[in-house]
Amino acid sequence: CALHLSMLSDFFLKSFRILLLPVALIYWLIVFIRNWMYDKKILSAASFGLPVICIGNLSVGGTGKSPMVEYLLEHLKDQFKVATLSRGYKRKTSGYALADENSTALEIGDEPMQFHLKFPGIPVAVGEERVEAIPQLLHDRTDTQVIILDDAFQHRAIKAGLNILLTDYNQLFNRDFYLPNGDLRDLKSGYKIADIIVVTKCKPDLSIEEKNKIIAEIKPYPHQQIFFTAIQYGNPYHIFSKNITELKGKDVLLVSGIANPGSLKKFLEAQSNYYETMLYPDHQIFTIDDWHDMKKRFERIDSKNKMILSTEKDAVRLMKFNIEIASMPFYIIPVQHRFLFEESNLFNGKIINFIRDFK
């Protein structure tokens, strides 16, 4: 019976996607015309007199952009005056803003708020119109030497000096299709403007043979280099006290509003004693009712060794309930990229050389 239901569900899903094919083709045509106009310089792109590094993808959903921004910040902050600029997705404000000690996730967005909390000495700015926001950022922080553009691969109005394209190992951009049938929001051919391609969320034991097969499939241009990373989770820490714990032997309630929690769920399967999930839409703005639902669900878990677990991106949207959460075993799990095949130094060197050689 379960098999028949699964087959029926797959049938309706495939039928629905076929019906959406004309919409996907129209979407492709619109994106094609827009990119063609930039390629032919009918639409202009602005350049700036300092190194600008763009991080992005061709699809919707999580490919690890935020951890990559954090990776670059961590490796560049001691050598250069670096700043970040994001759109500030789903914030309740608009226009340009520079994070300060009074900023909240509602004002600047969850990911910029995450950067601001983890790197308090680094300027974190937001602005929908990045071509206008960069001069404002440089006016506010005149000593800025490098700007990292978060999720700006489609923002062709700016010509970045270095473009880093991320693609999920589990759904490479060249195997995907256009919205709404697939997850692509830009042309597959858009990868040609990337200088570096990073295949993220790989198996930690990815073989050389599969690595070479993926490189051959992507067909990089001569100016491009492909790197491979796996997700690496750190030890959970309490949302307020910052005390560190471990997952082994714990019963976990996973609370998450990120685009793709698949890797985290697999990690919990391997590390925790037992886990349940409460999943929300990406960038969910949590309400007090959401928190009450989480608390009730947590209380129903019959265990003396239990915890609530969430991501750093979710945490910045939950901190407003500090009075309610402070006494709870509410922990945050950090995530970062781990470069495979011992190529982290090669990647770091390319970034640093770009900055130092910039003219």
C-alpha cells in the first residue's frame, strides 16, 4: 500500500512539473534576454577601485553561501580591512544600512546579523541596490580594502573582480532545471563568469575518480578552477551562555528554518541518540507562538538527556525570546566548509593573490 501511494505521489509530482514547463521556459527566456543585454553591454555594469569578491550560486536553496562568507572573513580579517555587503533578505527595513550594536535580524536580515555577531569588528552592510550601497559603505568605512558580496552572482549591475560560484554536490547546476520546474534561477551558461567553482556538501570520502568525473561534467573554462568541500559541524554551544556540549547520547529536537537541512539531519542520525524535527520555511521570522509550539514539542520528549538544537542562522531570529529561552537547553550548531584533497591552502592563496595583485 505504501509503495502504491509513493508511486502515485511521484506520478502527480511529475505531471505537475510537466504542466509548469511552459512557465519555466518563459522564465528561461526572460533571464536569457537580461544576461544577453549585460553581455552585449546594453545594460552597464559598475566596477570599483578595490577588490570585490562575489559569492553566489545559480540556484535557489542552500549551497553554503553563508559559511563561505564566514570562511573568507576568518582567513582575511587579520591581513586586510574587509567588509561584507548583503541584500538583507526578508528584513523589515529597506535601503542601505550598516550594522551597529543596536541592529537586529529584523532590521538587517538573519545572515548579515549572523556575520555581525560572529565578527563584531568587521563592517556588515545591507542594501538591495548594491551598486548604490558600495559607495555608501566606502563613505562610512573609508579604510575598507576588500568587499565581500554575499549572494550576488545574479547581480550583474556590479562587475566583481573575483566571482566564486557554489554548487551543491547533490544537485549540480548542470543537472538542474529552471524555476519553477527545478531550482535554477539563472542560466546554466552563467557559470562562465565564475573564476572559482566550489562543489559543496560533498561526501567526506569523495574519491579522486568521482572528483575528476564531476570536473569533466562541469567542463570548466581555462581560467576556472574547481574545488570540493564537505560540511563540517562543530560542537553545539548554548545560545546565551555559550557553554559547549556534545550530541552523543542526546535526544534532540531540531528546530530549523533553512533552505536545505538534509545534511544536518544526516549528521544527527549519526551523532545523536534520537532526534525529531520542527522545520520552517527558509528565513522564517519566528513568532512567540512558534516558540510556544517548540517548547510544547520539546516537553513531550520523554528523556532526561534532551536538548533543542538549531542553526546559527536560525538563532539570530530566536534571540528576541531571550527571557523564555535563557533557562532552556537550547543549543546552536556551527557549520563550516572543509576543503577536500588538502586544497584549502591553494584556495586561500588564490583569494589572497587576487587581493594583493589587484590594480
